[in-house]
Amino acid sequence: MTKDQAAELQAKWHQQGDHYCEHLKVEVECSNDGELTGNSYCLACGAAVAS
């Protein structure tokens, strides 16, 4: 998942209203070149998650 993809998920999540997300599924961020950055994002809401 790229940072832009995470931002899109966050926007969609916020449009649905205030929900609580448990961040059960996360993915490591990769740059546009495909390099892993070490940051992780929730696949449901797009929030940055400590890995």
C-alpha cells in the first residue's frame, strides 16, 4: 500500500461517519518505486499503525 492509497482509504472511512476501527489487518507501506518504508497502515480505515 502506498501513502496515497492509505489517504484514499482514510477519506472513504471518514465519509462513512465516526466508527471505531480495531486495525485488525495492516499492510506495510511501500514507496512508488516498490521499496518498503517500514510504516504500516490499516487496510480497513487507512490509519497509520505502529508495527
